[in-house]
Amino acid sequence: MTNYFIYYESAIGLLELHAHEHHLISCKFVEEKNKAEFANQILIDAEKQLNEYFSGVRKKFELSLQFKATAFQEQVWQALASIPYGKCETYLSLAKRLGNAKAIRAVGTTNGKNPFHIILPCHRVVGSDGDLIGYVGGLAKKQWLLNFEAKHSGLYLF
């Protein structure tokens, strides 16, 4: 199986996109480029959708994602995709929605392992009191993303 990589310079940092022939494997914040870029159609589509997102046009990504995950992790990541653009959900409400309020820590841990930064919007998950907690890209990026989405959805959160 061939590995394809490109780097996307977003408004808030460098993203490394990794794909195979038919699926996006990851989209993660990185500090620097450390792989040779070799694109395929999956990555071209992902880059186009990221451009649309960062221009305020795209509200939901439509990409074929490949999960390397447990059933629970995949369930959490699928739930992230259903959080509406410009809105937030708490870790507790997400755990309840998945059928187990006691799984709040597992939801948080799984959220932190999300391999599709921005595409699966883990930045939309906040603490029960509305505090910005836990984001792999850092809280400044999380706040920027929430403010950006709020601005483009007509809501102002933070």
C-alpha cells in the first residue's frame, strides 16, 4: 500500500495529511515538514476542503476516513463528526450521548487521540462548565477554531 503525504499551512499551523489509495489516514498538527510530499486524489480533495473550511465556506468535511481504532474510539470519533459547526458539546454530554455517562474520561482520552484534527472537530468539545480544556493543538488553537466557527456561523462563543 502506497503512503501519500502533503503539508497544509493553515491559519493556525502546519498540518500533515497522510493517505493511502482510497482513504485519508490522518490530518495532524506538526511543527515541521519531515516527509517528502507525494499527493493523490484523496489528499487533493482534503486540501480543497480545508481551503473551503478556512475561508468560512465549508461547515462539514466529506472525506473517506480510515480509522485504526477500537470500536469505542471509532464510536467517539463518529460522534465528533455530528457536532454542528459553530456549536460546542461537553465531554459529559458526549459520553451520555454514547450511552454511558461514566465513560467521560474515556471519551476525553479518545478525543485526545483523534487522528483527524479539524476534520473530526474535537475542538468543539469543552468541559462541563464551558471551560476550554484539552486540545492536542493547544488551547490557543482550540479557542481560535471556536471563535472562527462562531464568526462564520453568526454565533459568538468566546
